[in-house]
Amino acid sequence: MATRIETVTIRDKLKPRRNAYWQRDGKGCFVGYRKMTADSAGTWFAYHRDETTGKRTEHALGALDQYPDHLRFDKATTAARAWFEHLGKGGNAAATTIKDVCERYVAHQRTTKPATAMTPYALARRGKKGQTGTTIVRAAEDAAARFKNYVLDDAKLAATEISKLTPAMLDKWRKRLQARPTESGGNRGETRTASTLNRDMACFRAALNLAYVDGLVTSDFAWRGKLLPLKDADQRRELYLDKDQRRKFIEKAPADLAAFLRGLSLLPLRPGALAALTVSNFDKRLGVLTVGKDKAGRDRKLKMPKDTADVLEAATKDKLPAAPLFARADGRAWDKDGWKWPVKAAAEAAALPADTTAYTLRHSTISDLVHGGLDLLTVAQISGTSVRMIEQHYGHLRGDVAADALAKLAL
């Protein structure tokens, strides 16, 4: 079986054939070369025979024609040894491409992650235009969309075997994604923010980590340092509107937007979560609002105080159970594309800071709850986030509460 293939002169003299010529590179390890015709560049392979089980495995290395003839044997040997080492550490013998890695992760998400309620705007970002109302979308679909748009759109990267992935490849991918403007939504064409980049990288990093855990590759070196999230991407939100500013904000808005903004001023919800509420989410008899699965990933039931319950009950008047609780003038549910510019116009008319958004109201209501002394766990449960995130963004507001508590200790 073994022959010599290390020099160009030797390889040129080999007779063209379908079977590869093999040169031994250690016990049970061989580097192979095959040329089908006399004038072809030839193709390189690695071959491994397990001395214990006798199992034989062959691995294609490609033509390596990006290198000069005299360097191809050395390059093939280097690649073959990396594969032999991969097998020796228990790695999977089958060639697994980045496309395979992404598809495996999506399949994994389908069986392990719950469904999430999404608004028409979020659906449009995932290529599901024309859908109305709130739709349940799984984390798997979100991952599949990100891979399609940001990973598999690079055919060369998609076809790369994970064992051949290098830090340089991922550094190039990350820089390409970072420079790529957003393509949908109200921020279309704008520079990708650090938090958006982190979300897109997190999905790809998770797919690669799953492949590593499952033994498809024996090292995470390629992406360990290149797909780290950007630090301080989610900075503490500083813009706060007091109650008078919120009232003026609502007064300057059209009637349908005013109702939506009032809801955001009464409830510390994400705008998308409020927009996704339907009439059936509010139990008028008990005064309980059920907030469907949003970013927090679970339903939660909130007992409403009388004034808030009255507002919600008024919003349900003459509507079917499936209708949006807070609807646009034409009856459709609000989404980011629908509220962005009207919110800007209302904020400008109310002489509010230029960077006022719908999300500013969520920040303001959470700030009031924290500053009012409500414990952070309850704030987190009401607003649908983690205690860690509340501490990170709003923990500084506890200073006055703590000072008041300490003052009560005075003798």
C-alpha cells in the first residue's frame, strides 16, 4: 500500500488511477495522493487505521492547489496530522461543515427551547412578511434566520469543515458582520450596534460550542477568543422621563399611539410585549393581566391596581378576544416599524430629549419601581427580566432607598 509521494518529480511519474497512492506517516496513519489524469493537479487525502479495532477511515484534504507544487505534500501532511490528532482525542471521523454545525444547532433548539410570542415586526425580520397578529416562533427559527443571513450567506465559510476553522477565518467573519448595516426594521441601513452584534455572535458561538461538546471537534481554540461578546454593549440606560414629561408625551401623540404610550407608562413592559397583548390576555373579572412569552421566555400573571385595570378594561371595549389590546387606528397591532416615527414626532412635539423612544417609558417605569423601594426580585418578575439585569441597569437607584433605611437606624 505504501509508496513515496513527497516530491513533485515522484508524483509526476505516478500512473494516473482511481485509487490514491499512500505514504506512511506513523503507525496506522497515511497521507494520500490521487490523480485521475496525467495533467490534473491531483487530490490529497488522509487515511487512518485503528490498530485496536481495525476500523479504517479516509478523509479528503482537497487539491491544495492554492499552494505551489513543491509545498503541497508538506501542507497535506500538516492537515493530515491535525486530523489524526483530532481522531486520537475522540473526535468524530466524519467531515462536519459549518453548515452542518448550524443545522445541528437548529435541530437541538427545536427540542430544547420553548416557543416565543413575536410581533409582526419581528416576524418580518425573519422573512415572514404579511403575517398579522402575534405568532409563536421557536428559538430554533430565530437561530435558523440568523445563520441564513449572517453565516451561511458566505458559501466558503459554510462549506468549511469545523476542524479546519481558524481564528483568522472567524476574525474576518466578525469584522464583516460588524461592518454590515442592518437590513430590516426601523433602523434599516444604520450601523450595527454592539448589542446587536453580540446577539448575532452568541447564536453562532453556541452552535460551535455544541459541536465541541458533542465531539465533532476536539478544540474550541478557533473561536474561543474571536467570538467573545463586546464589553459594555448594554450600557445602563440613563434617559429618564418624569411623570409630567410622560403626561406631555401622551398628550402630544395621536389617539391610538397615546393609548399605547399610556400602557407603557402604567406597565414596565417591553414595547413589543405590550404590542403582543390581546384582549383575551386581560381578565376583567379578576383584574389580572397575563403577559405572554416575550424575551423572558415564560408567561406571567400580574394583578392590576384599580386605575390600571380601568384603563385596560376600557381598551377591551367592543373588541374580539383575539384583537390587539392596544391597536393602531386601523385595528392592526403595533410593531416597531409602526411606532418608531410617530413616537419621534410626539417626543419632538413634547420637547423631550431627542433620543426618547418607546423603550424610554419602560426604563422610566422600572426606575420608579426601584426608586420607590420595591425589591429587585419583584421588579424583575413584573418587568420580565432577570434580577442580574435589574441590578446592572438600575441598582444605582437603590442608593437613596438604602440611605433612608440606614437613617432609620439612628438612635
